[in-house]
Amino acid sequence: MKKDGKKGLSRRDFLKKTALGTAALGMAGLTGKTVFSQAKPPIKIGVSISLTGSMAREGELEVGGYKLWGKIINERGCTFGEVEKLGCPGPGLLGRQVEFVVYDDKSDASESNKMVRKLIVSDKVDLILGPYGSPASNAIAPLAEEYRIPIITPLANAPVIWEGKKREWFVGVLPPAWKNLYGCLMTGKEKGAKTVAFIYSDTPFPIGASRPLIAKAKEMGMEVVLDEAYPKETADWEPIMSKAWSKKPDLIMGGGYLPDSIGMMKAAKAVNATPKLFGFLVGPAIADFANSLKGDATYVTGETFWEPFVKTPGNLEFYRAYLKEYNKEPSYHAAAGFAAGQILERAVKEVGNIEDKKALRDKLYSIKTVTIFGEYEVNPLGHPDSGWQVGKATNLIQWQKADPKKLLPNQVAIQGMVKQIVYPKDVKTADVVYPFPGWGK
């Protein structure tokens, strides 16, 4: 069991360790690789992802999951859980080493489009795994269709990507954005909350997640006292938080990404906002949230798609492998990246080659499987929302004070707190703390 206070890698060390940059990412250090590569050329997988800019942290975590999947495939020929049933024939995927070609999209969707086109046209990669976030994923989805190359994007779920688009070459791993924070809204309703303020980033994913929740809140009979999107360039969240708290809502929900959720809570403390429950989209599930805010993260809720202590096939083996590789706790971003590799692994093995892109595409749209991340099943070809994930469930977590005697296996205390799943009821690990007891309590 890992204890809190474990020193993690710096961002510079992480980039150095994972050998990332704007050039090829080879899985080096394997005995006999040169001879192996001469016999069978490597499978080149292209990735354009955020390594700098506002989404750099999430991008680093995701690509860490990709890299770990590739390393394990190169060593034993399969990863963990359900895909092991397809066999572990020896090093590589179909007997070929996996190599990554990685570019930094600088957290810019237009740059992601440019880099993915370069990967396809100039680098002539065999396969592509997706970027971080909905803006970049939406920007590259048309390229999958244009070049008829299947792309799995693990960390994007804005409706604008799939809704009514009939995508034929682009599949997702996350459940639809509208499922995010549904548990927060339901928890509030069950506890008697009557008012809610929504403040969220003016970007595709937060908009796609918040607007259906706003409609749902109204259907539940709750009064939406504020519905406001703030500019994506926002770096000072105190004005918008002050405006929200002036309405004295029972719930404050929304946000955007990790910087937003951290900034929101700092702003909430600054204006002494004390709603009965806070809920933010991206951020609370990441250890950085707790490490940055320390005790001020306590009782905040957020969405999670994976935790080390969930009992998915192969999850324990993934968790141990990640700790060994990076000497730090994985987040759901890393698990999603690894799972995308597992989905690709299954499709390639069942098709038996990487040259028949249509067969690979058909497989990605038709398989139903369980990865370390959870269920995978997308709307089939011909569906108006084809390629959109429908199998994956989502859970609401809350940071609560840690009792070292009651930690679950692989449940890690950080800054004296632990993440607990508080919704839905059938998988919860603790009861929600409601109402928010106040700062420092």
C-alpha cells in the first residue's frame, strides 16, 4: 500500500522518462530489437497530444498510459485482463514491435489537426491513437474520415464530436459528456437541494456536459439560479465564483479542466463560498487537485471513470505495472490511454493484420469488451451517433478525510484525504458528506 507523501516525478523527469518529444518514440532497451526489427518492421502508432499548454498535465498522463501499454506489448505480446484470452505469443503485436511517433499539439486543436495530418501523410504511421480532450478530438475526427484510418480517442466525450455525425472511422472510450456530474446533481436532489449555480468553461466539453445537466436540474424541479459560461482564457476565477455565491445556491457545479477546478476552489475559499456541495468536471479525480489544494480539497466532488481499487479485469496488474514504471499513482487519464491500447490490441489480433483498415474499423465499431478501464461498446455503424461510447459507466468521487485503518486495497491517502466513490449506490465506497461542513472542518 502506498503512503501519502511519496515523492513523484517532476514534469521534466516525466518527459525524460517517457522519452517524449516531437520525434519518434521507440520502445528501446529490448534485447535483440535490431535483429527483430530487421525481420519484421515495427508497427508505427502516431499520437498528437498536449505536452505543453493548458492541458499538458492531462496529456502527459494519457501518453504515459500509451507508453506503458506499448512497453508491455513489446515485452510479452499481450497486456492484462480480457485481452490475455487472445494469447501472449511473444514480444510485440502480431510479432512486431510497437513504436510511437509523438508530436506536441500545444493544447491547440488546430495544431492537433496539423500534426495528425503530418502523421498520416508524411510519417505514414500505421495506426493512430487520439489526443487529449474534446476540442482536439473534434478537430481530428474529419481526418479519420478523409484518410479512412481508424482512430480511438480515449479522453473526449463532447456531443459535438459524435452527435448526429455518423462517424465511420472515429470511436471514443469515455461515456457521453452529459453523464459527467449527473451523480452530483442526483445526490443534491436526494438530499433536498433546491437551487444550483452552473459556471463552466466556454469550450465544447464543459458546454456539452453542463447544458444537459441544466435541463435535467430544471426537470427535477430545482431552480437554476445561474447559468454562465466563462471565457476559456480565464485565469482568475474569483469574479465568476463570487457571482455564483451571491445567489447562495445549494450546489455549485461546472468548471472545465484541472486548472479550472483548482482555481475555482481557491476562489471559493477567498469569497467564503459554502454551498452544500461542490462538483467539478475535470480535476478532482486527479491527485494534483488534492496535492495543490491540500485540506481545501476535502468534500469536493468530481467525476471519475476509473480508480485503482475498481475490480475490472487486469486492473491490479495495470496498477502495479504503472507504479513500477513511473513510481507514482496512475490517474484515470493514464488508465484510459492504456485501455485505448487494449482496445486496439484486441481489434488488431482479431483481424490478424494492420493493413486492412476497413476490417479494423469494422471491428472497433462492433466489439464489446471490458478493459482495465471498464466496458467498451460504441454505437454501431449506421447509427446517427455512430462511434459514441455507450457501454462505459461513470462514478462520482468525493475527497474525504482518510482513516488509515479503513483504506481499501490500492486506495491511497493523499494530504490526509482519500477519494471515495459516493455515487451510484451499487458501487459506492462511502456515504457522501453533505452538506459541506465549511472551510477547515
